[in-house]
Amino acid sequence: MRPAAAAARSVRLSALGVRVLAPVRPGLCCSRSVSAQAATSDTTGKMKTIDDLPGPSFAKSLYWILFKGFAQKGHLMQDFQKNLYGPIWRSRFGPYDLVNVASAELISQVIKQEGQYPVRVLLPHWKEYRELRGQAYGLHVETGPNWYRIRSVLNQKMLKPREVRAYAPVIHQVVDDLLQRIQFLRDRSPDRTTVPDIASELYKFGFEGVSAILFETRLGCLQEDVPKDTLRFIRAVNNMFLMSDIVAMSPRWTRLFLPHWKRFVEAWDDLSDVAQGLVERRMRELEQRVDSGSSIDGLYLTYLLSNDKITKAEIYTSITELLLGGVDTTSNTLTWALYHLSRDQRAQDLLSKEVQDVCPNLKQPSMDDISQMPYLKAVIKEALRLYPVVPGNARYVTENDLIVVKVHMTGFHTLFHLCHYAVSHSAEEFPEPERFIPERWLRPGLNTDGAYSRSLPSVQEHHPYSYIPFGVGVRACVGKRVAEMEMYLALSRVSHTKNEAKISLYL
Ligand code: HEM
């Protein structure tokens, strides 16, 4: 991978970082008894309140964002502020009044009190758009039992490992296309090796992969001529996230003379239109099959359409959101994994050997094969630890008083910003945190060549909340298993060997 491509990725990751500053996930348990116990354990006898928390003024935050370069690097601001204020601080900016928590233990305390139906963040402008267009709210906007009902339907064929395995054959077809595309671009390049922009090829792979599952249709994103709607969707994703932040921060009256709201609506219109068009296309195919008496064996959309617990309007919004969540997330992670492998011959060789041992003679890995590839999984984990696509998560706690390290949050709704980027980059949890070391995820004894002699903590020693790239609890990422499967199948096959000549990862 060329450095320019890596740099481009980092910009994209920053933008994603901005996008995620908001969401939070619900707690597994919430109870006043937990709070009461914490309260009495305060040895000073004095309970602090949110007003006692340290933190920057609005002017200071604005200065950092505008003049310290944090506008596109919200994830780095987590570290910066943690160093200044410690693991818990308050920041107020525009409409946001956040309690930031930046240690694994504090994150776990918030999550354990998040309630039955966790809310990540309120998105009034997304809600406004849905109402403007008469659409169903969908996963991101919906709350309470309604969110839970939709989520329970979506979970069925997204999070159950056995169900997700059914998507492996179609993902292998998409990986076939990716490998052919890489070969084609190499053959066309002057040195017959370099793929000029692997990140955008992986983006198309992400789009094709998740669409193949959701719409049960191959779109041909990895062909030379990318479908117009794919390009439209990709542009709209970027615009929507960019405008979403601006709309959220700007007072309503600015819409009278600034274009941000209009562009936000246009971007959402494009997203909805593309997703809805694909759903309708598949529905017509299914109707034709029914009319002709043919059997129907679909994947995800067929399942949703035949489920009476979700309305058609909710399917449209849910599918749009799944598509939105399922493209740049997997592609960015794969890009970073390849970037590091390309700079680390030893890691590249270990991965290649592992795949070769489990799947000799270019055998296509099955999901059972993948389960015997700990190094492959460690590479993906390490890429996600270093570059969590969603570097900050959130939880909006409304139902209960909540106590986090003797700070009593009560009397108003509290938005907790879970700074997990800072935690997964902390030396206390991960020695040499800025280095790419997949071995830190291997259990002792699994190191294949025995050459890795450094004493790093094994996976069991990390605090369970020190690494949460997919979030945690009932509101955690619904696409986690699909994403992992796509990444494992793609990376294992990219690193496979062909005719004894290793496929170089210097893409
Ligand atoms: C490397 C890949 C991915 C990463 C790192 C990732 C990360 C996340 C995170 C951190 C959240 C918030 C969870 C929480 O609040 O605790 C989330 C939510 C979500 N993700 Fe993913 N994601 C990935 C892939 C996917 C894929 C492939 C899909 C779709 C197929 C998807 C769809 C969603 C949706 C719809 C939500 C909202 C869930 C809800 O609010 O109930 N994600 N993701």
C-alpha cells in the first residue's frame, strides 16, 4: 500500500471518529441499589456531583478544535484531555453536555447501569428528516420497546453464528471478484505490482459484500464500471456524516441562509433512494418467482419481508441503516490490516503460513477452517484496536441516577462519552500501545514459530472493557458477526499463496 493511501485512510477515520462521538449503548443492569452501595463506600463521606468534574470551557474546546487540529481528529482529543483531566471529565460544546469516561473500569460502570433499552445518543436532526419524509425511525432514532422489537428481528440472522455462516458462499464470490480486481489493477499498473488505491477497492468490496447479503443480489461494484447508484451512495455517506455534525452543532435559524440542512436532506434522500430501489428490485424478483410457482430461498431481505414483527417502512429504514453501517467499517479495518502487514514481513509470513497450513493447495477456507486461524483473527483485532472505526461510543442515560466513581449523576439526562480509543491506546492495558503486535491477542502457546519471545499480557489479562470496537451489551453492533466473517474470508484469501509464488501484500 502506498503511504498516500494510508494517509487518505487516516482522514476518513477521523471523519468517522467525529461521527461516533455520540452513540452509547444500554446497560445490562441498572439499579439504584448499585448506586446506593457505591455511595456509602465513599470514605470521605461526601458524594461529588457532575458540577465538581474538571473539564474545558466552551472557548477552550473551540480553540482546540479550530487551532489544535482536533476538528478531524476527535479520537486524539480523547488522549489529550485524559492527560489533562484524568479518566473522567465534563465537556460542554454546542448542544452537547458530555461526561467523558476514559478507563476500562469507568466504561464498565456506565454500561452496567445503562438500562433495559440503551440509547446511544439522541439524534433529533435524523428524527426530523425521517418525519419530513414520512419514514419509519429505524434503529438509530428509535428508542425503548420499539427499538428493542426492531432490533430483535434484525438480530436473528445477523448475530447468530450459525445463521451468519449461511452467507459464507456469497461472500466467497465477492472475494473472488476482489482478487480478480486486484490482479487486473496490478497487470495494468506500470510496475505490474502496485494497486493505486486499494482503500477504494476495499470500499467497493464492503459495499458489494453487505449488499449481497442484504439484497440477495450481486451489484457488480468490483467491475470496471461501478454502478452509478453505488457511487451515489458512497458520496451520500460522506456528505451525510459531514453535514450531520454541522447540522447538530448549528442553531436552527442558520438553515435560513446556510446550505447544511439542505445538503443533509439531499444526502439522506440519496441514501434512502438507493436502498429503497434495491429493496424494490428484489421484491419484484421475489414476486415473479411466486407468480411462476418457483421456490424462494432468500437470505436477509426475504427473511425480513416474511417477518410480521416489522413493517415495510421499518424494513426500508433498517436496510438503509445496515448498508450505511456495513461498508466503510469493514473496508477501513481491512485497509489498516493490510497496511500493517505490508510493513511487517514477519507478520505477513506468519499469517500466510497459518492459512497455508489450515487450507493447503489454495483450498477455500470454510468457517470451520477460519476457527483454526488464531493469527488471522489476531491481525484483525489488532487493526481494530489501533484504529477503531468508531473511536468513541456513547450512552444517554435518562432513567436512573447513576454513580460512576463516587460522582453522583442525577437530576438531568446525562450523555456519557465512552472514550474507548483512549483506553485501547493506553499502555496500562496494552504495552507499547502504538505498535502493531497481533501476538498480544494470542493465548500463550499459540505462537506458531516460537520466535516471538517478548512477554506481553495474553488476551485474558486485558480488562474486558479495554477493547470494545463493536460496542457492548444489547445495543452493540448488529453487524459484528457479518463484518468479522467478511474480513476473515477476505484477508485469509488475500494472504494465501498461489502457484508457490506469494501474493505480495504490497498493494
Ligand atoms: C469493522 C466493522 C464494524 C465496526 C467496528 C462497527 C462498530 C459499531 C459500533 C461501535 C456500534 C455502536 C455500538 C454500541 O452503541 O455499543 C455499531 C452499531 C451499529 N452497527 Fe456496526 N460496526 C461494524 C460493522 C457493521 C456492519 C457490517 C453492519 C451492517 C451489516 C453494521 C451495522 C450497525 C448498526 C445498524 C448499528 C446500530 C445498532 C443499534 O443502534 O441497535 N455495523 N457498530
